[in-house]
Amino acid sequence: MLRRILQNRRLAIKLNKPTKQQTDPTRPFFMHPVVFLSGWLALGILFGFQESVEMSLDAWKVPLWMPFAAWTLEFLLWGLTFLGMWHFLRASIQAASTRQMLLLYLPLSVVVGIVEEVLYITIFRYQHPGRHLTFLTRLGHNLSSALVTDVVIFWMGFIVFRSVGYYQRYREREQLASQLQSQLVQARLQALQMQLNPHFLFNTLNSVSSLMRSDPDGADEMLERLSSLLRITLAKGQAQRIPLQEEMEVVQLYVSIQQLRFGDRVSHRVEVAPEAWDALVPSMILQPIVENAYVHGISRSLGEGTITIKASVEGDKLCISIRNAGCVPGAFADTLKRQGVGIANVKARLELHYGSRQSFSIREVVPGDVTALCVLPLEIDKRPSSDHAEPLYAASSSDRG
Amino acid sequence: MPLQVVIADDEVLARQKLLQLLRDEPDIEVVGEGANAEETIDLVQLTQPDVLLLDIRMPGMDGFDVISALSCSSPSDLPGIIFTTAHDQYALKAFEVHAVDYLLKPFTRERLRIALHHAREQRERKHANGTARSPEKKEYSNRLVFRSKGRILFLPIADIRWIGAEENYVRICTGRESHMLRNTMSNFETKLDPDVFLRIHRSAIVNLQHVKEFRTDGNDGECFVTMSAGHKLPVSRGYRSRITSLIAR
């Protein structure tokens, strides 16, 4: 219960946290001032080069630097204009309605075109071949030849900025959706994980309650083991996947509690290949399978039972089998019908964790001998294997001097 | 001489449980009960017990404050400290202040007995050799602290029968049970006294006190160690010379 409250709170915190995307829209790399202006500069040089080649072919009497300077200046002016638009008008461009586009940006594009030409003529006042003409004549000439081009360039920039906005919003939404998706999966996994504990908890408490009268030390023993089990389960917190070694600690504690309940009727064996200890498994996945073996197998049989838990690595798969020898023959068919919440849960959780990359089956191999087989994709815990990964402290002496 | 014990816990029921368990133990005498740190300090100074069963979280000062207050006033006469607590996060700190044991609540009669047994051993050692230690011999660890199956263990090294390697883990086998720890054999080997523990294989270290026999199989020359509990462990070729030199000694 406590754990569920804690987890819900953690989940709530996670959901409320604003995503980074919302507060800080990323700038596309090409809008970095240096990159952006260099791009326009390069275009200017390219056009300048082309024109100077044409001019030399046509044997014009103009110094060769002229076309370079003219084109570079022209494109640099555009670069600066667009940089300004990005900084001051981006939000407005990205949000503009059709009305605003027609009433605000269409006139603006014409004004920007005229200003561009005015600046161009002002800067090239004395270097231009047409310097003997008046300012207004030159402006009229330039506008008639280039204003349409200027307006088109303006609108191209407008479209690019608007597209960037669309793209960013699309990415944001996509990211948010995938976040929500993973949180949903997380929440469902937690919900499933929680259904396992109380069931077993109350059964054990009931056993303690019964032992209290007949065997106080036995009750004590069971409470100690139950506390240990709760302690490690709580310590795992939200970890969804844990090394098999930790999972086996839980299973062994569970089994040791069951052993107190069933006494000598059940023996259990654990055979885990050394390389499987560090393989990751969903937390609390084996306990319900073992529980199933007890509840539907051994507790209903009269003779002695053996539960064998084996784990091995086969290629890129982790194979875990839980064999329950000594059930009542035929009880298995009954078991399938009454398959408890526990096993349904195991299946659902494996599905959520691994999709189709896992398999889980329970079969009666020979009468009275049921094996649950769980095959998972092999994932190895990435903690450093050498050195001492686990804190181990040793004291040179326990005696005080 | 019975082991004299003081109980310190702020909860009546916790003290009552300890009293009931201790009443059934032979050779134990409860000489006082403290419900908070101040009371406990006074009690210990007055009665000079052998063992202090100490809760950590108490109103006002906590269990560690009790220890520092006591070691300030009479550092040489501190009782053996056995912590009894519901919190597992203080285990290392407890180990550092040389506590005898660390009992996680709820604990069983059996677990308490083990702790008291350790306390008794410690008292006897103290009486036997006082504070003197053989200066020429390198000091090896005599206890390990680690977490296993939801418990805290202050394991006396002498209780280890053998240690086996399983990939990234070592398996520590005592008479009662075995514990898996994520650690390396070489790390363990450096911590253990070579006069007591012998590496016989890349993946096995044995406690010589629990070895029943070494045997070389006549046919294929394979060598085995048989432990006192009947467990058989192979000796690898590379480590065999260590055994022969040991036998020669």
C-alpha cells in the first residue's frame, strides 16, 4: 500500500513536469547567425563569380571586383533581413492568419523590397556604372527590374520560417505522445506488479495468525522472513527489470516462507547457470509462477512435491523453467481452467515488456509433472563486473583496543 | 559468569519482546532497561554491562549518540553493542563503530541467539588477550558486512566454509546457508588470512579448518578437497603446489 502511494506520487510528479521542448523551442542549425550569414555570403560569391565570367566573355569595361561586391552585398542584405525577421517576427509569421498575411505581410514584402534597393543604391552610389544618373531614376530602374524578385525572395523566407514552425510543433507533439505512451505502459506495469503482493501478503499473515497459538517461534520465523521479503521488494522501488540474482532472492524468500507452511511435503532445488545470474528479468515475475506451483499443484496433492527452478542462457535467450513434480495427475487441466490472477498477470507483463520477443507456457509433461517455461530475450546487467561492484566492507577487528 | 545485558528501546513492546526472549536464555542477566538515550547512558555507566541491545531511532538523541557519549567517558569499557532496528540503512555506520551485530526488526529468537553468541565470543577474546595483539602478523579482516535476502549480515569470517565463483558473483557458504554477492574472487582472496583460507581453484577458496581431506585420484591424477560437511571441490593443477607446500609445513 505504502509502495503504491509512493509510486503514484512519483508518477504524478513525472506527469506534471513540463517537457523541455515546450519551454525552449530548438533553433534549427541553419538559423545560427554565423551559419546563416555564411550561407548567404557563399550564394553572393557564387552569383558574383557567374556574372564576372559572363561579363568577361561579353568584354564589359567594368573592374572584375564589381559583380562580386554587388552580389555579395545584395545577398548579405537579405541574410541580415531574414535574421532580423527570424528574431523579431518568427512567432508572428508562424501564427499569422491569411488575413494578416494579406494585410500585413504583403505590404511589408513590398516595403522590404524597396528598402533593399534603396540601401543597395546608397551603398553603391559612386562605384556603379550608372552613377551619373539621379538617385530616383536609378531607383525606378532597379525597382522595375528587381522588385518582383525581391518580393518573391521575401515570401520564400516567409514560407521557410513558417515550415520550421510546423515542423517543430509536429516534433513536439510526437515527443509528447511517445512520452505519454511510455508513461502509460509504466503505469500499467506498476498496476500489474501491485496486484501480486497483497494476495500473498494476507495469506502469509493468516498463517502467522494461525501459528501464533500453536508455535510462537514458528510465527516469529515467518514474520521475519515476510519482513525480509517486504524489505527487498520495497528497496527495489520502481525498478522494472532486475538481475536474476535479485529476483531469485525474492523467490527463495518466498519459498522459505512456503516451506514453513507446507513443511517437509515440498523440497525445492535451484539450478542457475552462472552466466544467467546477471540477466535482467522483470521484477517480481517469477514469484507468481512459483506461487502457482504451490497453490494449484502441491497444496492440493497429498504426496511429496519437488519444485525445481532452472535458468540457462541459450544464444540470445534466457530460459527459465519452473518444474513442479508431484502434483495430482490431471489436476493440471483443472489448473488451466482456474489459472489465477497471478499467471494472467505474468503473461500481460511479459507482453508489455517484450512484445512478441518472449514466450511463456505451462504444460503437463507427464501426468503429475507440470513445467512452466519462460523464454525471454537475453539482456545483461551493465554494472561493472570486475572490481567490487557491490559494497563489501570488511573490518580488521571487531574488538576494540 | 552470566552475560549482563542492558536493553535500550523507546517502545515498550520492543523491550518486552527482548525481555521475554532473554528470560529463556541461560547465562543471561538483564541488568537494566532504558527508554531513551539519556537513561541508557546513565544505566550503562552505572551497571557496566557486557552487552547493550540498542535501538537506533529514539526520541532526542539516537543510538549512535549513546555510543559516542559512552566512548567519551570510558572508551576502554564499552559494552558489546547489538543494534536492534527496523531501518537497514545504518548497517555500515554500525559496522564502523564496531558493533557486534545488527538485528533487523522483527528478528527471531535464533537470530538473537547468534548475536549474543558473537557478543560472548568477543568478551572472551577481550578477557583472554586484553588489548595485546601479535605485532608481527598482518591483520586480516575477521568480519564481513553485507546484505543478503533482505537481511544485514555481520558475518564472522571464521563462519565461512568455502567461497565459490559464479561469473560476476561469489557464493559464500556457511554451515547454515549460502549468500550470493556481486564480487570477485581476487578481491576476497586479499581480504582473507592465507593461513586459514586457501585458493584451490580459479573458482574456489576453502577454509582449511573445515577441510576433511585432500585426495588425489589414482587413475587420472585429479585432486579433490572434501569439506567436513561432505562437499567435494576440485583442485586445479595451478593451485596444487600450494597444497603440497601446506602439507609439507
